Amino acid sequence: MKHLDEWESDLQSRYPKPTSNTDKLEVNGDRNCNGEPHKTREAFRDYDAEARSSVKDFYRLNHQFQTYDFVQQKRNQYLSLTQRRMGIWEAMEYLNTLVDDSDPDTDLSQIEHLLQTAESIRADGHPDWFVLTGLIHDLGKILCLMGEPQWAVVGDTFPVGCQYAKSIVYYDFFKQNPDWHHPVYSTERGIYRERIGLDQIIMSWGHDEYLYHVVKNHLPIEALYMIRYHSFYAAHRENEYRRFFNAKDEHYFPWVQRFNEYDLYSKSDQRPNVEELKPYYESLIQQYFPSTLAW
Ligand SMILES: [Fe+2]
Ligand SMILES: [Fe+2]
């Protein structure tokens, strides 16, 4: 993919906003502050064939190389959190240094996506920890700045160590994954038992799991579910892997679905004013986080 947003455009295409809902992006009139029309639901679906084929290539790599052993190796490498120390806002600015091929005139920066997500959660009157979750949910993408390839940072996540769900996008590419032929990992339950709890499931490596470990001592459990599973589309959109849910997961997982609405559908051409919003968000960050965290 030329840039990380292609995966997210693809998600909007796969999961267009239901037409029965009120479209929040259209309620402020027909035009944004630049005089351009607000994005319609159709516009979210409208991306070119070139993007589609590069997303396909992306999933080919992701599905081939996200083996159980690869994930364990990345967990050992990163989950001791010894890469660096940074505050939350500092991490947002660091993520924004990600130089990719996106068009700065039309594509939102990473910081703008985070602020748009947070602002739309705030506009709906949700609790401050929910707003804060919107603000930070993609900070794990700094893995790209630590040398990780895109297929090990973004993309749908899924359990490793057991059979892949057929509804996972580009399922056939899993046939190239060595685990496809593994005597245990290829079985329905794999190394897990029923109702073992999501906490015990090893997910494919990416920005969700990494950020969860960075922030897990500082946010309510609902927020941690949202952060840890927001790319687990097979579960939160396709209802797969329910056999592994325990009572706690049944209770908290709906928060992941609630969060996904904001992650996918808050994107608009109306760019947030970063400097204007910064004081509000810095004080929100201070309520929950120490000045620096281990990453
Ligand atoms: Fe994300
Ligand atoms: Fe996001």
C-alpha cells in the first residue's frame, strides 16, 4: 500500500455506513469550511482500483507471514516496553512524522484522524475516557517508525494458533501461511479451549495489541477492549470466534462495536484545528496518564 490510510479506505468500502442511521457528517450543511461538499456515504465507497489491488497485495503478505511463531517473536521484542519513553501528545506528534506517500492536501494526517475520532465521540456526549480512547487508539502505529512493515502494524487482526475464520478478508491467502498445515493450529479450537476468554487468545501482531500493553494500567476496561480489538473485524463485524468468549468478553465486547462507528465514520474533509484543540486534550491526557509512558 502506498500509505496506511488505504487499509482504512478499504474498511469503509467493506463496511459502509448503514443508510438507516443519521449521517453525522452531513448535519452541518452541504459544504465544509473550505466550500467543498461534505463526504457522502457513496464517497466513502469510492476509491480507485489501484488502491484495491495494493490492499490485496498487503493482505497477501499479512496472511502469509502472521504465523504463531512470528507473533510470539514480536511480543517478545516489544511487550517488555523498552523501546522509548514518551508522553501521549508526544507520541501523537511522533506518529505524525510518519512519512508516507499520502497526499498532504487531501489525506488526513494521523493526528487529524485521531482528533476527528475523539471530537465526534465528544460531540455525542460520551464520558471523557471514551473521548480519550478515540484520541489515542491508533498510537500503536508508531511500530511503523520502529521499522515494522505495514502488514505487521495495520490490517484486520485475527487469532493465531487456531483455524482462521472464513469471513476474514482475502481468506484464501492464508493457504500460504505455514500454520495452515500445522496439526494443531489448523484445527477449529487450536491451542485454546472453548470460552477461554479473549485475554488468553494470541492475536496477529499489530498496533492494537501493542498500544493495549502501553496503556493497560491507566484506562477503564471498556476503553482497553476498544483499543485491543478495534481491528478484530472478524469478531466485531462478522460475529466469528464467539466460541472463545467468556462472560467478561460478552459483557464488554459491545464497546468495541460502539467504538468502531467512530473510527470508521468520523472521517471527513473538515480538518480539525490541532493547535486550538491541543489545550483541551492535553488536560484530558493529564487526568489519566503520567507525563511519560514506557513504549
Ligand atoms: Fe486502528
Ligand atoms: Fe483509527
